Amino acid sequence: MRADTPDVEVRLFETDDLDELVDGVLTDETDVAFTVDIDHYARLEIEVLGHDPFVVLAPAGALPNPTVDADDLRDKPLIGQPGSETVQRMVDERLRDVGIAPDYAFRFRNNAAVQTMVRTGMGWAVMPSLAVDHDDPGIGVHHLEPAIPPRAIQLIRKRGRTLLPAAEQFRTVAAEVANELLAR
């Protein structure tokens, strides 16, 4: 976008507070916002960009197969993020739905820190695939059986609002990049 529209100011804002994101869009302070797993807001248009599966991280070589049985997680210490984080709440809820009561040995706000702890053998982690460095030779990335539902990656905007050309271009780029990343 910088090359195509160098005179347009793009400001990025990150928060884990869904209400803050929605409020910014509804009050026209924000043109569009990325969200995950929102079902329905009457005043929003929700575009699903794709689905991001949850994967299990284990130290490299710890598991011979690409899949992990849910029972294998029951006796493993887990590394996660604080329980107040949106994604961590999703992971915990989905694990409980398949009969796993997660027991966390360590919690960090940073995805790279979680992955580092797994690499050093301190525990395993369940994370969204987009949050994982798949090129890290010190970890194995595995699929959980039974699988837990992926998170929906979404772009929201105010219903009925025509986006400015730059915001529409951002939406188009976001959809293209999401399609490429989530197809892996």
C-alpha cells in the first residue's frame, strides 16, 4: 500500500479488547478492524478472511507422528498465555470441549516466548497456527485429534458504510494475504 498510495496515512492499533475494536469501527474512528470468532453484530459487516487451525507444539523429535491424541496432552505441562487473553480463552474452552482440563506450567504474553519454552522442553503448547514460527527447527508442529475448531479470522466494518478507496484497498490486500497465509 505504501508504494501504491504513499500519501495515505495508515495507523495500526492493537488491542485484545473486542469491545474497543467494535466501538472504534461503530464510531468511525477506525475504518476496519481484524477480529476473531465474532458471531453477529447487527451494525457490523463481518468478512471472514479464513480459518486458522490450532496446533500442538512439542519439542522437536518428541512425537513421531504429525498428530497428537488429546489423551497425550492430559499428562503434559502446558505453556500458554495469561488466561485473560482472548486467544488463550479460546484454546482453554476448546480443549475443555474435547475433555482436556489444561494445566499450565508457565504463561507468557509473547508467542515467541511460549515457543521458546516449548523448544527448551519446559512443556507443550496449543496455539493458533498463524502465531507459530513453523520454520523453527527446535519444535514440532502437530495436529490435535480430535481436532478443535479453528478460529475465524475476520475483518469488520460498519454496516452500510462505504469505505474510502485506501481502506477498500487495505481490505483487498488483507483478504489476499490472509488467503495466502491460511492456505498453507
